[in-house]
Amino acid sequence: MKKYALISVSDKTGIETLAMELENLGYTILSTSKTAKHLRQFCSSLQEVSDYTGFPEILEGRVKTLHPKIYGAILADRSKEGHLKDLSEHDIGQIDIVVVNLYPFAQVRMKEDSKHEEIIENIDIGGPCLIRAAAKNYRNVTILTDARDYLPTLEHLKQDSQIPECWSSYLAQKAFAMVANYDSIIADYLEDYRAERSTSPDLPPFIDISANLLQSLRYGENPHQKAAFYTNRPDGWQVLHGKALSFNNIMDVDASLRAIKLFHEPTVIIIKHCNPCGIGSGVNLADAYRHAFSTDTVAPYGGIVVVNRKLDLQTAVMINRIFTEIIIAPGYEDGVLDVLRKKKSRRLITYAPGFLRKPSNPLEIKTMQWGYLAQEWDSVSEAVEDWQVVTRREPTQAEFAALVYAWKAVSLLKSNAIALAYPDQAVGLGIGQTSRIDSTSIAIWKAKKFNHDLKRAVCASDGFFPYRDSIDELYQAGIKAVIQPGGSKGDPECIQACDELDMAMVFTGYRHFRH
């Protein structure tokens, strides 16, 4: 009886070698039109699926393999006489190997100029059906969905025509996982598409956590924890130089990219342990780096620097003066990489600015021991025009500019959070304390430690002030303008305190709390 291998792939990486080797092992190659056209120059025994089934491809290729002669040949259990009898009666062969990968739905979806109709057309139908059929019958059929498995499978076939069950079951599990992931990406897209057209979209009735293994990591947050990086969007940023990223590095990279997208003027942010320790803006990156570094001149050692302009040589030389573990920029001017690559262990990363506009995942998801928490992303995009001055004194123009800057800065910090800032620089950051007054005290202490003039600074609080104690402490430090969400029972007390001390206070109506 003829041995058939069905090959129908969008990604043709390595497919020529696989097809020729299978042909040498006695397999007849069955293939759909586009794949067949590619393989004809390599294979002499190739037969198109439409010739095998006696039924042409229809609907512009939407229907190619959906035929009993294909699925009977894949699904037949060779250990059951009744199945073999059915194959014989209906003149159906046996397909022992199925090689399929799917239309590039995710890639087409991510292209900025893709239209909805094009995206929908890249939903594969026949491919997942073939994969599921072959994976279900893994004891009899070998399913290949990943080019990395071609050569190991050929080695098994050369040693024995029967693939070991441990390998075929591994391939089947991988195949089902791939189809599940593919379907989840489509569901996510349609959820996004529906939400964009709804005035009040609901959260989905279920979520599917599915992503491809991109990179195995040496360990997790601690050396005794195994770890890996999974994603369906590996194209947003790229490592240009340096050793492989660690678990904690990737967390810091994510925090850096979340932070830098809030700023439009030339800006530098220095990150340590997913929190900013320096934020500065200026007329150019060099000016911005000076501001960011002066926020706290001790903490940047061993940190991550992210910028929102092409990194120039002047700024790169300044960054190079201390040990910086990772530098992240949307590009590097000529000669800059040559200078920075001299430190072998440092990682240099580039990112596409368009990648920051919208998270690739529609929801922010946190893993619990018994489930998941999901929420919309906090975009920190409320209109400044809707802010409300609640005190007798209004902020000056300079104070208001600083309040806007401080409000962005404080949204990046773990709560309870306080940010003291000028119009172009954070000068004191109080992060992650169990009481707001403690965060206030730390922010003031930090600012004084690095000789910042707090009479020029304003204060932003990510959550409301429950009591006037923070207001009094800020006043004693010289700060005369405050921004906070409002909404506390203590609001009247805090407003009264500001009026007594001739301070300005703005309520935003939004809280940017990061638990």
C-alpha cells in the first residue's frame, strides 16, 4: 500500500529538505496547490490533493482538503479491521504523516495597514482540521506543525518506519496547543473588533491564556525557580547586543516600555526593580538624561535606561559613565552602538515606537494561585481639561506644568506612591509604602538628600490623602501645589488645610493605583 505524507504549509521553512527525505523513504507527497507549486522542483512523486480526491479546490482556495478521502486516510485506526475495510471499500489510502502550519493570522493582524477583510481571510479552516485529525490519531499518524521537529522526526523514520509513541504523542500535544493558541488569537481579535464598535464593551465571558515559548530562561526571580518567556508578539523589541535577558530583566524591560510611552518630549527614564528612580525631560536626550540622573544619583547604578528618541553619541557617553545593565531606545545614531558594545555584558535593545501605542494583549492579566484577575489597561489618558482646582488658590502656570509631569510620574510607581516634580523632572519618589504619610516622608527625604529645591516642586499622589498629615508635611518642606484623585471622606479636611496654608490642590477624578 502506498505511503502518503500530506504537506500543506504557509511557512515553508525547511520544507524542501523534509519533502525530499520523505520521498527517499518511500512516501508519496500529497500537497495543496501553492505548496505543490513550491515542491514540484524538489519532488518527483508529488500529487496534488485535488487530483487525489477527484474534487477541485473551490471558493478561491477556501476549500481544499475538506474531503472524506483526506480525513478517512488520516483518522483511520490501523488496528481496527472495520476501519481498514472502510478504506478499502471507498478506495481511500493511508496518510501516515501530516505536515501543516497555519495562515499567518497574528502577523497580518499586527500589520498597521491591515484591513478587517484581509485579517478575516487569514483565519485558517482546513489547517486546524487537519492538525486535529492527525493529532487525535497520533498512534497511527505523525503530525508536524513546527519546522524544528522535521529533522528529529526524519531520524526516527530512518531508524524505524514506526515512530515511537513518546515522540508522536509529544508532537500531538504540541499540535493541539498550537491550534488552541491560534484560536485564542482569533477570539482576542474579534473581541477587540467588537469592543471598538461598542460604546460600553463588556469584559469577555472567558479568557484563554495561550502563548508560544519564545525563550527558556536560566531561572526566574530567584535561582531555584525555573522560568521561560512566552509571547505571541516577539517583534515589538529586539536585543541587539549582550547576553540573554533574565526573568527580572524582561520584567524591567516591560516596565520601561510602559513608562516611556507616557512622555512625548525628549525623555529619559531610569528603572530599578520595575520602579523609576529617575525621570527627566529636556530639549534633547542629553538634557533629559541629566535631569533623570540627578533625581537620585545613587540608584541608577546597575539600572535600566529607556529613551524615546534615537540615542545620540553625547547621551550614550553620559550613560556609559556608570554601570548600566540595559539601554532601550527606538534607534541608535551612527557610531553609538560601536561605543556601547565595548561593554560585553550590557544589553542593548531597540523597540518600534508603534509597538507602544497599544498592548498586544487586550487585557492586563494577573495570575493567582487559583485563577486569574483581568482588567482593562490603565492608559493614564484622562483629559487635563476635566481636572478641578478645589482650593482658593489656583496653581501658577509653572506649577500646573509640574503637576501634569508629576501626575505621569506617580502613575508609574507602586502604591502607596508620592512623586515630587518640576515641570521637566522628578525630584523625589516615595514608593510602595503601607501608609501615604510614609511615602510622603520618603519622597521629601530623597529630594533633600540630592539637593533638590522643593520650593520649585509640586506633589502628586496616586491615591487620595485620607488625612491632612501629608499636606502639613509637604508645606513644611516648601511645596505649595498638590495633585491627587480626590474622593476621600478626608477631602474637606485636606482642602481646608491647603486653604489655611495658601496651597493649591487639584483633583483629577482618576486614581492610578498600582497594587
